[in-house]
Amino acid sequence: MNRHLVSLALLLLGFSFTAHAAELAVPDNVTFERDITYAEAGGGRMQLNLARPKNASGPLPAVLCIHGGGFRAGSREGYNKLCLTLAQRGFVAATISYRLAPTHQFPAAVHDTKAAVRWLRANAAKYGLDPARIGVTGGSAGGHLAQFLGVTAGVKDFEGADNPGFSSAVTCVVNVYGPSDFTKSYGKSVDAHVVLPMWLGGDVGTARAKHIQSSPLNWVTPNAAPTLIIHGTEDKYVAYEQAVWMRDRLTACGVPVELLTLEGAGHGFKGADAEKAEAALIAYFDQRLKK
């Protein structure tokens, strides 16, 4: 893949309802804080942006947002707008940065996302959130990491060391076109042959164990978090079948799961597809996280 196609891929990998930081308008009824350090990892500070309603009576449900970018790019700023929308709906919402490949390979990003969940619990009183009601969402690579949180609570190898003493379990997941089985991504994705070796240290032939270990499909148990999966049938980066496999595995384990199929939609929802996806996401968090 040439540089122009790689650049296009990175643009498409971001979640559809994103906004550049410079264009962000913070509503009067929302408090928005940037650049909060939630962990010290890999020689750097991992930071998040956090939105919450002003003058709300807590504790409130929380949502953690994880950006996409093929595990090697992307920015937490892309979820600022969704965080503001969620805050207006009565949630505390955070969007995080995490360590990226190829400098930091799997499971570094997993450790960071779990550290972020634990940070929310550790700071629940400060920010007025309910530690028993934390949902997570993400798109593409972020959808994978969100789904991974939902199926690996308490798995020691994935917990990392930051913010110990708190659980990394999440209440529910909204997975937007995140992959579920990396061993079957090659040949079905236009950039898997570029992305996965960077993150997993080799392709499926040379690093098969890592491909298996990093696939959320292989960690589903009856204890997995309830999940909404949103995926388009014409996705060229993460094949639609990946969503079907995840739905079927969760169903087989007795885990509540819904699959919203967007016919004809590709990777990076636009227009009516983006509106439908955002509405479904908000409705799901309303249903699962609000008392």
C-alpha cells in the first residue's frame, strides 16, 4: 500500500462523529477538562479529556471513549464532540490517548485502556461518577479495545500495573466496526497486512500466537459485558463477518448482545449512517447505564 492510500486509511479509521479540537464548542451546561494524566506508562504520560454536566446530582454513569487509527495513529480529540453530547445527556464521558505501535505493541494499548477504567473508579468521588456504571465505546481499533475490555476483566496478563486496587471491568460495550478475530483478517481487509504486523510483531504466519491472544473472540465467557455491535456490510477495513462472529460467540455464552447492521455502509460512517449509529449508541448507554 502506498503512502497516499495509508493516509486515506488513517482518515477513514476515525469514528464518524468526530470533531477537531479547534472547532469544539463547549455547551454552557457542560464542564470540559483537557489533558488529565491518568497513567504513567512507557516513559510518557497517558492523558484523557473529560466532559461532565454542570450542577448535576451524582453519582452519574460514565462512558470511556477509545479512538481508532489502526493501533498506530489517531487522537483522543476525535471523540471530544461525542463526550460533550454524552455529558449533555447526563453522563461523565472521557476520551483517552493510549500507547501506539510500532513503538508499543500489544498488549500496551490494552494495559492503558484498563488503567483508564481503574482511574475513573479511583476518581469517582472527585468527578461525580458511579464506579458501578462504566460503559465503553470505540471505533475500529478503538472498537477492538473496547470489546477487549468487555471480555477480559480480571485476566492478569492484560491488567498492567497502573492505578492498582480497582477493577477494570466495564458494565457494557458499544463496539463500532472493531475486529474480533485477527487470524482471519488477512485477505479480508485492505490494510491488515500493514497494521497487524506493526502491532503484533509479525504476520499470522510468524506471530500466530499473538494474533490468537489479541482476538477478543477467544476471550468470550458468560461473564462478558453486554454488548452492542454496530457494523456496515461494505466495510473494506474490518469485514462485516467479524461482527457476526462476535455476536454469535456472545450469544452462545448467554451474554446479551445486539448487532446493528448498516446495509451498504463502509468504514467511517457518514450522513444518515453516522446519525443512526450515534443515536443507537446513546440509546444503548441510556438503557444499560441509567438507573
